[in-house]
Amino acid sequence: MNHALVVNSNDNVANALDDIPAGEQFAFSVGKDSYTLTAIDNIKFGFKVAIKKIQKGEQIIKYGTTLYEQFVAFAASLEGVGQALDLARAKYDDAYKRLHTGNNNIVRTGERLRRLGLPTAKRPSRRLLDETDGLDAEEELPAAGDGGHDRQ
């Protein structure tokens, strides 16, 4: 007897595992239940065969549930990544704000130490210094485009 494979119990079609000539019976299982049908037409190996009456306009269901559930799981994962990115961006913005705002911000304190003679050739980026609250206007700023790399 020829056989067909039903992948999901919600499917209304099966895949032929052999060539099935018209008039021959073929067996398939859905869950623990086994069924036998007779092929009306020749069915080639790998082709889909209806295992239930499919009304005109009714969807052919094969892997549909599995595919849809995979899509939903992927979309949920993607939303989780987006939420994690949003949270990371908010934490970055908060940390960056604390770095250069307020009277005793980290950049201002660091620049005070440098002016007191701290031996260093490195400087923060011009952007960071421009955004920093409370730096003296006469303070030497690095040249535009200088990202705080070592100077010679």
C-alpha cells in the first residue's frame, strides 16, 4: 500500500511518499489515527493530496499553523530586541547626561584636574566639551574633529 505524510494534525493535505496510481489506496496517519483513501487521479511522489473534502475557496492548510506560530514567535523576539535597544538607549542617554551636565559633572571635574597639571596628552572630544555645563569660556578646546586621541 502507498503512503502519504501529514505533517501537522491541522493540515487538510498530505504529501505523497510514493507515486500513487489512480484507483490505488494509500494510507496516512493524523496523530494516533490511521486512515486509508483511494486516489482519484495519479499522484506523483511529493505532490499534495487532499485528505479531507476542501470546499471551493477554502484554504489549503499545510504547515500553516507551524509557519504562523514561527512568525508570531519571531515577531515577539524582534519586539523584545527593540525593547532592549530602547532600554539600552535610555540608559546610554542617562549616563551621557550625567557625564557632562550639572555643576560637578565628570567632564568638568576632569578638566579641572587637567588644568591643575595632571600629566596627560589625551582630551575628550570637542563635541563632549562643547556640551559640558560649566566649562570656562577661555578653556582651550581641542581642534574640530579631534576625538580625544593622543597629541604629539
